Amino acid sequence: MSARFLILCSLILTLFSCSEPQVKLTSPSIIPAPQSLQVNPGHFTINEETTLSNNDDFTASYNFLLSFLKDATDRDWDTKYSDNNVIILEYDSSIISKEGYNIISTDRNITIKSSTDAGAFYAVQSLIQLMPADIKNATEIYIPAVTIKDEPRFNYRGMHLDVSRHMFDVDFIKKYIDAMAMLKMNNFHWHLTDDQGWRIEIKKYPKLQEIAAYRDSTLLGHYNDTPHQYDGKRYGGYYTQEEVREVIAFAKARHINVIPEIEMPGHAQAAIAAYPELGCTGNNIDVAMKWGVFEDIYCPNEATFTFLENVLDEVMELFPSKYIHIGGDEAPKTQWKTSNVAQKVIKENGLKDEYELQSYFIQRMEKYINSKGRQIIGWDEILEGGLAPNATVMSWRGVEGAIEAAKAGHDVIMTPTSHCYFDYYQSENDDEPLAIGGFLPLEKVYNFNPIPEELTAEEAQLVLGVQGNVWTEYIKTSEQVEYMVFPRIFAMSEVAWSPSGERDYLEFVSRVENFNKRLQVLNINYANHLYELEGSLNEDQAYELTTMLPNNEIRFTLDGTLPVATSTVYEGPIPFKENMSLKAAVFENGEQLSSLFTQEFHYHKGVGATISINKEPHKSYPGSGAAGLINGIKGSDSRYGDSEWLGFWGDDIEIEIEFEEPIEINEIDLRFYHAPSQWVYAPEKYYLHLETEKGIISDLITIPNQNENLVISNYNSERFKGYEDLKFSKLRLVIPNYGTIPDGNQGAGNKAWTFIDEIIIN
Ligand code: TNX
């Protein structure tokens, strides 16, 4: 046996055994998971002779697969018909779903069946995922023998991208669309206009290109860091109509519809900077240089309506989309309240207030858009003051907007911040790139249930689907867009496409891990937090550590030192009976595989007491329930939304803590999250009632206004001076919600959120 043969043998050992050639196939790992997939014995091999046959007119799918194969195999593909060693695209009228398909792969052929080009296209995407990730460098291309029957759960499967706050070049937009297509998503929501920049060329209004497309400077750091500082650099650009056409054609070839968003009446500062007559004040203003909500909104005068109609004419000429997104969110009414023009429109049209004026504005634009045969989508604020008759509502402030709209017979798209905002943090690690805030880990996206319980089966039919949103205030580069999107888009694609019902997160994670190889080949940047350690307190007051890493060996310390390969091996829940500083990591053969996990435990007098709250936390932010408020574990200082922070939207809350036996108290420390840019406000005051043997002591406590601190700790040691001899059996906290968010702030006019975490009793 020659040396060369031996080397070859060992090289291909992973695929064959030299004596007995046998293919080792990895099990199919498709994202989003198909409706049904059956693995059969055998495999198909793509070799030099394999042909591709488009038996029917599945042009887009055929062309897509042809160019993929040509590129992957570096050869021309013969398209003549043969009935062996062929990949066939075939019409099948029995497949009723407009986007459904079947794949049958055997030793002889691969047959794709569908009744539409879209279905065939999704089959092609699944087929590609059955091929080796690094297909260009693969020695042989095997495809396991399978039978797949598949169709989507929802018709609308969207991804959004904000190009106003930061802009990304056409090549990246195409890469984004390609990635969407790979995951069978079919609507690209292109957020083209906002306060910080107008990004679409409108020929009739050249100042949109000259002025509205550029800002003079950009906020540095986070909005919550005060005083605000700026980079002093001009920033901007726009997509020419030619580029827009190119993007739309690129998307169309991938069965993706592009929905343009032209914001109105709010988020319009860039346009007003270019054409001050569109605003109510007539003042010269700048394109916005920081984030947030701005009071300069379109004035409801005829000049504005003409402008918007002309803009939309050009937009509708470019975009074939049935839907045109008109924004409608976050439009402060401050200027309308004092504007003669706005007040005149209110009077002349018999409107009640500025909210009805917003509704009048949207309905008027809807009529125009409907007259051109198109339909509007708006953010859920378009419900306020009366919903435009044919509008589809994009529910973002929660699912409440969706419920209201569906009950009124409107179509809805689910995109609540709690589960769909990919601009939120995805890990609790301190070294994450700066993000707007919040906390939306992969698992939370994966477990998103887009059908609110409040809907009847009939109303649920109006839920068209789901969408992941990518707002780019803090996302400056395309690499960072990818980092924020991957892997959460996998979870979203699965919510959108795969059947509802029992989900197996661990199984999903194994497919995500598998996909990472594909992402590397595609040069897509992704976050990888799959194997981070997680911890939770169990009912016996012991702390349980878990990881999805197979063959894991967790090692930990409790004294604050870093765990090393020789630290204590975790063998079961760690009892929590005193202060501890836990640090843990997963090790393998002396090497640390996971990132470092840390958790501080504060054993205080409240731990183990009985607690109740008069309100359930909001479904999207349940933390670990009431018990989590006295479990000795503080939530994150930089991300609300983890398992410790409980969120309440607009509710006043009452918390009661009862001790097993009366205890002495010297201090109570309440922790509230305070992030006004995300509508989260610490209360201004709360009441503390303490039950003693001698009666109830009540106190009103005010929290000094601490503008931008994220976590407000409110210590109360002073309150207990003079009570040294007393014992307390019960404690009641009455915490009123902050109320309506005041004008000039992000979310003005909405109810504020209260986020509360550990109540530390010493
Ligand atoms: C709210 S979602 C906004 C955007 C921000 C985003 C940041 C929506 C309709 N409006 O203007 O970029 O929050 O998460």
C-alpha cells in the first residue's frame, strides 16, 4: 500500500472506512424546522454527472439553485432531462399551501415538489441545508435520503432593519435579504426615514437628499450617560432609486417582499429640517443628532399632505409591495396643541383632540394609499383616536395593541419589544457591545407565542405573523447588525415557520450550533452564548447550575476566586444558607469552555419569608415571580428583563411580606430599575407599612429624582431609628406606578413601566 493511499485513507476516514466504504452522514439539521422530516436509508451523491431539471416553470427557484450549484461545484450544469442522478423541480397540484413543498431524496434522485415557485424556493433552501456547510471544500457532496413535507405556520415572516439611525450599504442589505431567504422569511421591512436621517431618494424633493440625509454629529455612548457628548462628525447618505430597485429585484428573486416605511406624523425631524414648512413651528431645525422622540412632527396642513402624497407616489412606483408602512408611532402632540393650523383642522373636522387628529392624519393618508390599490401597516399607536379602516397593525408596545386590533377585525403582525427587539442585549456578560438596554436571550425569542390567549380561534386567524426588529441607534456596523441578529433570527424563523406546539429548546440549540459552521462559510458574524451557564434557586433554597454543553464538568468556587480546572466539581444544587459569591465555569480536560458565570447571594432577613403581590407581573417580564423579590439574588444592574426583575406596566402594586416569627429590622433596601429612554421609571414615592405588636407604623417615602441611574437602591435605615426595641411581623409596600410618561421623553403619553427586584431586609 503506497504512503499516498494511506494518507488519503486517513484524510477521508471521517466519511469512509477504508476497508468497507460507508458514508457517515450527519443527521439533517434544518432551520426553521420543517413540519415533518423522515430520514430514510441511503443517500444521494452530487457528482460530475448530476443534472438539474426544471420540469415546470419554477424559474426563480431553479435559477437560484442553479447558480448555487454552479458556484459550489465550479462547473456548468447540464439541464437536459434524465431520469437518473438528477435533481428535479416538479409541479404537484396536491400541495395546497402556497408556500409548501415536499422533498424526496433517494439514492437515485432528488425530487422537489410544489405547486408554486415560492414553495419550490423553500424546498431549495432546505435542500441546501442538507448539503455540507462548506460545500466548496467538500470532497464529496452527500445528501441524506429523506422525505420532507413542509409548509409555513404563518404567512408573514418578517425582519426589519432601521437604516436611519445608522446606514448600511447595498451589498449588506442584499446579504441581509439572502440570510432572510435562507430562513424562509418573506418580508423585509425597510425603515427608511426617521429623525436622524432620510434614506431614500425622492426626486421631487432634492433637499431630502441634500439636507435630510445627513446629520452634523452623533451622540457618543449611551443616551443614559449624561451629560450627552457628540462625535462632531457628519454622518449620512441615502439609497438612490436605482439602488432601491436593485434591492427589490434581488429580494423578489428570493421571494421576499420589501415593505418601505415612511414615518408619519412623528419621527419626521429630518424631513422637517429639509423643509421647515412641513412642521408646525416653521423654525429651522437640524436633523436629529441623538436618539429618542422629538416634538417636531409633521403639521397637518395641506402642504404636508401634498408632500407626503408626492413622496408616496415615488415610493409606490418603486415598491410593488401591497403594504406600505406609514409608521404612526411616537408622535408627541405638544406642537399640535399650540398650533393654530392643527387646532383649525381639529375644529373643522369635528375632532375631539390631538389623538383624533393623529387618527385623521393616518386615515387621510390611508385613503390615498388605498386609492392606489395598496394597504397601510402602522405601529400600534395608530389605534389611538380611531383605527384607519383597512389598516394592518404592527403590535410593538406589547401584545395589547394586537388584541385590540384583532378584536376589531384588523390584521396584525406581532413584534412586541419583549420578544422581538434584537437591539436588546442577548447575554448578561459584561463584555457585550453597548446596546439600547433590555434583555432578550435566544431562549426567550424561541419561546415566543405569537397568538395571545385573549384571542378566539377566529380572531387568531388575523395574526398574519411575526417580525424581528433591528433598531440601530447603537448598531453602527454591519458586523454588529449580524451579531445582534444571529442567532436570534433562527429562533424567530422557527416561531414564524415551524409548527406550534411542544418545542424542544435543547434540540433547537444543537441545530443552531450546527448552523454556526454555515455562518462561518457565509462570513456572517454571530453571537455565541449557547453554552453559558445558567442558575436558579430551587424550592429547597439550593442553587442549581445548568448548561447545555454536553459532557459538561462544572467547577465552582464560593469565595469569589476564579474557578480553575482543579476547583470543586459541581455535583448538585448548592445550599444557600449564608452570603456566597459563586463563580463557575464549564471545563474539559483542564480547559475552560464556557464563559465565567458569577452570582452573588445576599442572605438577608427576608429570604424564606412569605410574600404576595396584588398583581401578576406583566406576562412578558415575569422574573421568577413574587418569591424572586426575596430570594437573596439581585437582578442585573445593567439589564432589566432577566429572571430577577419583575415588570409591571402602569400598575400600582402592593407587596406583602410576612415573617415566620417577628424580627428586628434596621434597614430595608428596595431596588428599582430606572431607564427613561425605555419607558422604565422608578416610582417617585411609595408607602411602607410595618406591623408590630404595638400596631402598624406607616411611612411615606419619596425617592429623590435620580435622572439616569439605572438601578435605584432606596435604603431606609433612618426609618428604623427609634424602633430598635420593636419586632416586626409583617411588612406591606404600596408602590404607585410613576404614571404617564411626560412630554419630551421617549414614550411620552404612554404608561410607565415599574421594574422591581430584590427587597433586602437587614
Ligand atoms: C421604539 S418600535 C421605536 C424606535 C426605536 C426603538 C428602540 C417603534 C415603533 N419605535 O423608534 O428605535 O424603540 O428599541
